[in-house]
Amino acid sequence: MAPIPKSKRLYQVWKGDNRFFCGGRCIFGPDVASLFLSMFLIAGPIITFSYQIISKIRNRQKHHEDLIHENHHVLGLPVLIVTIIVMIADLTFLLLTSSRDPGIVPRNAQSIESSETSDFNTPSMEWINGRAPQMRLPRTKDIILNGFVIKVKYCDTCLLYRPPRTSHCSICNNCVQKFDHHCPWVGQCIGLRNYRFFFLFISTSTFLCIYVFTLSVVNILQERKHYHSFLKLVVGEIISAILMVYSFLSVWFVGGLTVFHLYLICTNQTTYENFRYHYDKKENPFNRGILKNFKEVFLNIPPSMNKFRARVLDQVVEYGALAPNMGMDIASSTEKFDIETADKLEMGINLQVPAVNLDYSSINENQGAINKQKGEALDPSDLSKIQENNYQESKEFKQSCTGETETEDEPVTVCVPDEDIQQQPI
């Protein structure tokens, strides 16, 4: 009896390598642990910088400095408020980038190639011939978009033709629309639905680096009048000195990344396209002008193609192996032949059943040799029982294949001879 399929959420049976949290509401990449490192690299220096500001405000209050003198200090309350707001915004953009569906294209449940195969290449015939089905669909297909001919490729994993600007991420194991790259710092693919948040994240990080670096330099210059040497100045303002070096080194990375993606947005390219297709050597079919390109990135937010919390049936497969490029399961040899035979009999097709003479002499000789090696004598009554059981099994097997009742005058025939029985043609 076949088991009853169980109802599960889509994210519970998801075939990609993603990780889900909050009951499927948040989707991350398999390298989500790197997200905590990125959060630490952002929040750690900013919290340290905020601590320095709070310490200076308290020191000035201890010395009973009035508000007029406090306004002359760079690290004051307004700087602290701006720092906290920008840090929260930066971390928010980071989480939106990492926990959002980047634009995953749902997989096909069955390969579209299986419906294109001929009648002679049925799964049973493929099992009998011992070969995989031949490819009937081309690996690439040309489509016309904005007057340009674009090639789309067939994905063997997702069993579909990838839409334009879609690529399969080998890390997340998904096809992603407008695939830009897989960012290890956020632990997620960057695609159609989270690219705007990724750009806001790196641009906010660039602003934070410039902001902290500038205020640290100004603070050191302002506090130098209280120190008699440069060494004492660095030791006395050690937090500002460390943050200045840290932000100076970081701004080259995130700043360069921001400038590069700003160029990609203006020209309507992705990182994957820029490195592979080089639109500088040919015309970009997706470039619609700077203004429209920015509107496409920041104003057009398409809904997700996946409902990860929707309930689906978890189909339990008891047997079979997945054939290459096929979305179906191949059963065992006997089951496949029985299914195919039953279908042909229902259609009224005259099925030729090969007649095979069952010779049990070799079985008897082998059984006798085994008994002799063990020092046992072969009992004639046991031999007759073996022959009777084998005859009865062959008779029942033929009836299950042909649907007819065997008479005593007819020879014993079977549909598919058992592999353990020696066969001889009539």
C-alpha cells in the first residue's frame, strides 16, 4: 500500500542549499555564518566610536563646561545621534540583503525534455536498452529582446530554460533572476529583488567609513593642544587613531565597490555580465538610459516567485533512481515490465510473450553438489517439492502478465525470465 503523502511547507522540502529561519519567512544562503562577521566589522568600530563620544561628553560635564564651549567640540551629542542612526540603517540594509529572496526561479517538477521524447523512448524501453533518453531540446535557445537576439540556456538542475539575465548560483544551488554575484560577506546571492538593498548597504558603509575617518582626524587635531608630543597625542587619543586607520583601510574596499556598482547601475549591467560579456565591446540590450536604469533598480520591486510558507505534498519515493536530465523515477525492472505490459493489454495490442523452457536440471545438479560438499544426501521428496514450487511460481507469473489461465497442455512460458534461472530457447 502506497504511503499517504504528508503536507509540508515549501521551505521544508526546498531543494536548494538555502537556510530558512522564522518559519520560512527569512531565507539565507548556506554561508549565513559570514553575516555575523560582517555585522561585527560594522557594529564593533561604531560602538567603540560611540563610546568615545559618550566618554568625552561625560568628561566635559565633570569639568562643568557650559553648552557654548561644548559646541566647539567635534565629538558631541549631535555626532552621536547621527552615528547611531547611520549604523542602524547600515545593519538594516545588510539584513534585508541577506534575508530576502534574491529572485529565485522555481524549479520544474519534471523535465520538459521528457515530454519531447518519441514513443519509442519510453522509460521502459530506456530501461530495457540500458541508456538515458536522448536530448530533444537544444542546450541554448535564441530569443528576441528589445530588438536584440539573446541566448538563454537550459538548466539541468532546475529543469528549465533560464529567463534572460538569469544564472544558476553554484553555492545556493538556485537559478536567480538578474544574477549579479554571490556575496560571501552577506551570505546570500545578489539578484533582482535584493540588489537595491545591497547597493544601499555598501554605500552606507562607505559613508560610515568616511564619516568616522573625518571625525577622528578632526578630533586628533583639536586635542593636540592638550599634548606636548605626537606620541602622547596618539596614546591619549588611541581610539581615534585606531578608528582612523581602520576606516581608511575599509573605505578602499567598500568605497571602490560602491563606485563600481554605481557604474553598473548607470549602464544597466550586472557584475556577472560585466566580467563575462563585456558590453563595452558591443551594445548593451538592457541599457535604457541613466534615469530609467535607476528607476528600474530602486522603484521596480517585483514580488517573489516562491511562497515558501505554502503547503505542498511531500511525495515519498519508495524505489527508483533518478535518470539523467529526467524529472521522473525509474522503477525496478520487473515492475517496469509489468506496468508496460498492462498498458498494452488495456489498449488491445497483441503482445508477443516469448516462450522459455524452464530447465531445472542444472538447479538440481547444483543443489546436489552443494549437499554432497556438506556431507548431506539429497532427499527425492525435497527435489519434487522444489520442482513443484518452481512450476507453480512460473505459472502464477505468466498469469499475472498475460491475464490468461494456463492449461495443462500448454507449455510453461513467462514474460521475463528470472535472472537466477538458466534459460534455453524452445
